[in-house]
Amino acid sequence: MRNETWHGERRRRRLVLVPCPYQGHITPMLQLGTILYSRGFSITISHAIFNSPVPKTHPHFRFVPIPDGLSESDISSGDITHILSTINENCKLSFLHLMESQEDEIVCIIFDEHMYFAEAVATKLKLPTIILRTTSSATFLARFALLGLKAEGYIPCQDSISNDMVPKLHPLRFKDLPLPKSPDFKRAAQLVLDSYTIRNSSAVIWNTMDCLEQTCLMQIQQECPVPIFPVGPIHKIAQPTSSSLLKEDSSCIAWLDKQSRNSVVYVSLGSIASLGEKEIAEMAWGLANSEQLFLWVKKPRHPTKFSRKEANGNIFEAQFKL
């Protein structure tokens, strides 16, 4: 790039980052942006209107919303497969217009694996792309395996094989597989295929560590045509900033400050996962019987009859709302 200056400073090269609109995807993308900004890049965050990130927490970034076409009924349905498919169908044209209107030279687009519309636009404009994967590589392998298992007749999974080991995925059993909650398996499988296909991207950034997932990463790299960079955990590299979509509950801090270092187990299933009363009870009693202090972030809609008294004082609940 030419060494142009602006007010006496060299102009930063611009990167466009496209996060998936869920908390566990937005946070690492913004953290990656913080790291890249500290390395001298200008950062544009191009995001869906649904679950928009908060610009004031990252004042050095340029935030540009793009219409996602989601209705209130789409959002309230909680059907993630439908929501992500709709975003990819509706955002492509708006994102193309956004990229064409940029005055700065864009050197690369980094997009969440589920926002694959960005790759199609980048290909049209002959811009390089890099994929960010925010889940573990083990999850990647398990989800991708669902496509073959369906073709081989293993899915829907029968109770008779639920405890059997999944071929080539030891030690996972069939009941451990991350089966989609969407009733339309075909559409869910297509989303997995669209999200996991490399296409023309130059590399994959993975929010994981080689020391934890070496076997899985090696297996994926053997099949992957581009380099994989397991740079995680990204939050340990980036400067601490808030990226929460919701008002953060800090009432647990005073309680945590009274506990010994490395003495509290942190439990969170994220903002999407939903468990039934039986699963909640099993987890709760497992934690209580461990005789370890724990902090459990729980969605209010999760059913629970597990009280502070039953846990002998070893439970502290921090609730958040969707």
C-alpha cells in the first residue's frame, strides 16, 4: 500500500470484520479487532442489526450496521438455523454496496464462519478473506461428522446405539453429538456445510489452543487447503474491554473477592443453550456433591428447584436475561 499520511501520521490499512450476532461470536471478533488495531490497522465492524454490538465500548472502531431482514417472529422463534440462513440471504447485497462505497483501501475481510455471505462479496470484489472460528475444533469435527452419519443412516439416532462410540470420533458417543434443534435437519446440515466450507479464503483463525486440541487440529489441517492459526484464547491477548450485549451483573464480584484464588468453578452454558429440568438438576447436584464453590450463570427461563439451602451455601447465582 502507498505510504500516504493523514495529519502527519501514516494512514492505517483497513480491515473489515463481520461477526455473527451472538454473544459467544461477537466477543472474540471484537477482541481480535482490538489486537489488530494495536498492530496498526483501522477496523470496521460490519454487523447485522439483530444483536448489534455497542459502539461506545470500542470508540476507535467504525461500526456499520447492515439490514438483516429479520422479523420479530424470526427472532422470537429462537430457530438459529433459520435466523442465520436469513441473515446470509439478506445481507449480501447491502454488504456489497457497503464495500463498494468505502473510501479507504480494504486489505482484508475477516468474517465469522457463519457469516459466509461476506466471502461471496469479497470474491466478487477480489478482496482476500480470513475465516474466524470461535468454537472448539472438536465441535467442528463433531458437527461436520453429522453430515456423513445422516447419509449412513445413523441419524436420527436410535436409543439402542446412544451409548455406542461414534466411528472416528472416539471418545464421543452418539448421545454426545451436537444434534441441531431445528426440526429441518436438511436446512441445518446445509448451514453447517456453508459455514465450514473454505471456498476462497486464505486462512482460518481459530479461537483455541494447540496444546488443548492438538489431535483435532492436526486432523483438520490434513484436510484443510489453507493454514490454520490456533491463536486462542483471544481474551488473554486482547486488552480487556466490555462487549456484552446485555447489562452486566457485577453483584457477584464482592462474593468472589472473598474466595481463595483458584477455588471457584465457573459454570456457563452461554446465551443459546437451553436445558430441561432434569438436566439442570443433574448438573446442580453434581456441582453440589463436588463440594467445590461455584459461580453459575443461569438464564431465568431455566427451570430449577435447586436452592441455596440445599447446596449448603455453596451456590451463588448470577442471572442474566436474553
